[in-house]
Amino acid sequence: MNAPAGRNLLSGKVVVVTAAAGTGIGSAVVDRCLAEGARVVVSDRHERRLADTTAGLRAGHGDAVHAIACDVTVEDQVQALVDGTVAHFGRLDVLVNNAGLGGTASVLEMSDEQWSRVIDVTLTGTLRATRAALRHLVEQGEGGAIVNNASVVGWRAQRGQAHYAAAKAGVMALTRCAALDVAEHGIRVNAVAPSLAAHPFLAKVTSEELLATLAAREAFGRAALPWEVATVVAFLASDYASYLTGEVISVSSQHP
């Protein structure tokens, strides 16, 4: 199954995507935004992986791609990401908060360090980037959009995922509240909540048995492809979603 052709939904817009190097939803979002006519800042904390990803993208998209390294747990780097985007492209229109950190641990054995690390990257990192982008968008005065990557585990319990589920539920709440904070400025804040998206990194950190079990719960009997999540992100980033804010869209075929 191939991704549909672009329709210039994001023509003229500048989009920043965090944790976008390598494989997975972040890189699929970059590909989709470029296909929809956007100029894209690819960001990641892994500088070598970021350089490799950017080189490949520039081969096909040239100056429409720019790279800025950023660790979302470091406030100065987050601000530099926003400032660097504006310095390079002259504006910022959309931020896609894709950075997140998972892991598996029962609450019986989970350490404070494990809990805090997941919360810091997945929830507080989303806050840092959202805050920096919103401050610029308000000053820019031309609207804009934030799209956060949440997860269905923010709604549905899954064994060993207390820290990740709490972080993603927090992302959902942050999305709804931030949307009200900036509605008067014409800025929209929404989120996607994927259930299971198949990509090589996921296969490295999750057992084949668990992946098969999760896929079997889906109505289509398979995991989503990353581009199937990315198309929903692009819609929320586009003017086609002009009256949508504070929403969390489930990108899932999972049945009870």
C-alpha cells in the first residue's frame, strides 16, 4: 500500500517536526509535509542520524529542507529550534511534536528515574516546544497550528506502560488546554493518537509476540503504516482543519 500523492495542502507553510530523523512517524510526517508543498525543518537529538536523513531529503527536495539538532529536554535547544527556523525560513507556521520516549516496566519495579525520564521527554518536552512555538506564533500574528503525537494508551490501559500512558494522557490534556489559551489568536492545537504503527525501531524495542497481539486487536488485522498517521497530521496542520482545535484524533482501527 502506497501513500497518496500530495495535494499542496501545506503550500507556503513552514513546518517543524521534532524527533524526525531515521524511521517511524516523525520521518513519515516530514515526507508527507514535503509532498504537500511545505518547507520543513527536520529536528532530532541524534546529530549523525539527522545529518543522514537530511542529506537524503535534500537530494529530492533541495532547499525546502533544513536541519536543526534539538533535545527537547533542554530549554535552550528548544528555543534555538524555533529561533533557527525563523532565521532560516523567515517564519514558522506549524509545529509537530513527535518526540517521545517509551519503555516497559511494571509499577512494582519502576524507578523514579524511569518515570521522570519518560515524563520529561514525552510530556514536558512537548510543553517546552509548544510554549516556544506558540510565543512566536502569537507574535507573528498570522495564526498557525500545533499538532501533537499522543497515543491511544492515553485512553486505554496497557500492562507495563504506566509512565508512557501517563505522559500521553498528559499530552492530550495539554493539547486541550493550550488550544483554549491561544484560540483568540487564531492558532489551533490538536493531536493524533495512534494505536500501533509499524516501523523498524518499534520492532527493535518490542517483542514479535506483543506486536502480533496488538495487531490482532486492530479491525484491519494489521498495524498502521507510518504514512497513514502522517496524512492525518498533515490534515490537522492544514487549513482544511481550520475549525478544529483542542481535539485528539484517534488514528486507530482498534476494536474493544
